[in-house]
Amino acid sequence: MTQITPQYEAAQRRFDLNAEVRRSIIEGLDLPVNPALVDDDQPLFGRGLELDSLDTLEIVSILEESYGVYITDEQRFVFGSVNKLVDFAEATLQTADES
């Protein structure tokens, strides 16, 4: 029987969270895209999903409502990809847990 390691569990949690955030964004913005076809490192703006500034506000709202994570104007660097959004969310939640 294969033993599940803590590293495997952490990787699976991250994979699941990325999928959940991807799905939340696609559904929240009502994009005609299959969430499974969006790569976690695909740019959200420009040649990626081609989102615009109004979409940014909706993503902020989605993350705040779903995960309790708020992104300020100074933190706009997190909108690069799903991975960057999840990195930011995890770091924010970890900091809140340590407080």
C-alpha cells in the first residue's frame, strides 16, 4: 500500500485550490472558457484570458467573498496568473493564522 506523504498532501491541496480559484474566476466573470483548459501560469490579462480592469474588481470581490482575502491597489502584481493569486491568498491566510 502506498503511503501518502505530507508533501503529496500539500501539493494536492494546492492543486485543488488552484482549480477552485480558476473555476470561481471563470464562473464569476461568466467567461466562455472551460476552467480545466486554463493553465495556472497563463496570464489573466493581455494575451492570456484577455481580462480588463472591470474584471479586476470582480476578481477582488470573488477572492474577498470566497476566501476572506482582499487585494489593494498596491498589491495589483498578484493579478499575473492563477498561481500568483493563490500564492498571495495562501501567504495572506498564513499571516492571518499566525497573528
